[in-house]
Amino acid sequence: MEHSIEHLENGSRGAFHIQRNGQRIAEMTYHRTHPSVVVVDHTYVDPSLRGHGVARQLQDAMVAWARETDTKVIPVCSYVKVQFDQDPSLRDVLHT
């Protein structure tokens, strides 16, 4: 099931998130270390959505945004780090 993912950035912090009834039920957060570099530091998915690929949908939205904006990503969040390690197709946005 695809969810509507929103992206908000305020100052040096941002998030890709899904809301239900005005509450965030899933999010992937980041902070900027440079105008073109972000550190993805946290992923949360509500238990009611776990096992449905929601974290990957958040990551796909983040990677698409990074490609569109020529932003490089430093994965600190354990989920995101594992995905970058396992999926070479994501590594074009990896900060080296």
C-alpha cells in the first residue's frame, strides 16, 4: 500500500513523514551538515504499519529528493545504513 509522504524542512532539520488524523505515524528525519549534505539520523514506523514496506517508501522518497536536489546523504540511522549497504542502486546519493 502506497502512502502519501510529505517532506518538510525547517532550518537545518527535515523529515519525510506520513500523517494519519493529524499525527505522524511514520518518519525519516535528517539534519544538514552542509548546504548539499544531510545526515539521515532516525526512522520511525508506527507498529500498525510495520511489515508493509513503509520505511522503504520513506527512504525511496528521500533518495528521489536527494537526486532531484543534488544532495548527498550520510546514513547514521541503522535502517538507512543497512539499506545503503545492501542496495547498490542507492549509492549514487551516498556521501563519500
